[in-house]
Amino acid sequence: MVEDEAVIGCTGELLIGTRGSAGPGEILVRVRGGSETFLAWSREPLPIGATVLVIESRGCREVGVIRWTDPLDALDGDAVGAG
């Protein structure tokens, strides 16, 4: 099994929701100057359209993911009141 380290740490959007241990979904990731799809596994089910972070490569175009919320999005509200 060959790991794809370039995809680890990338974020993407679920095209097909994951089912936790019952089965993978599918993720679209921007990597290597383009967009690629991978089978996406997660511990808990995640819905279509969820933003996820790739935390591991499982080889053969399969990755492990977790739900992701960009921490910089929380700063948007603070920046408005700062000026």
C-alpha cells in the first residue's frame, strides 16, 4: 500500500457522505495544482457537503478525514469590531 503524503493536511468537500465504520464517502480535494477525488473514511458519519480535513492516507486513493471548521472564520466577526 503506497501512501499519498501530498494529500495529508488538505481540506476538501464531501461529494458523498461517509457512513462511519459502515463505509466510505467521496471527497474532492485541491492538491498538486488541481482537484482529485478520494474515498473518504471517518469515525462518525458525515453529510454530503461537509468540509473535512485529510488526516491520513490509506493508500490506493483512500484517505481518513475529520470534520473541519477553519479557525480563521471565527476572526471575521472580530475584525469588524476591531476598527
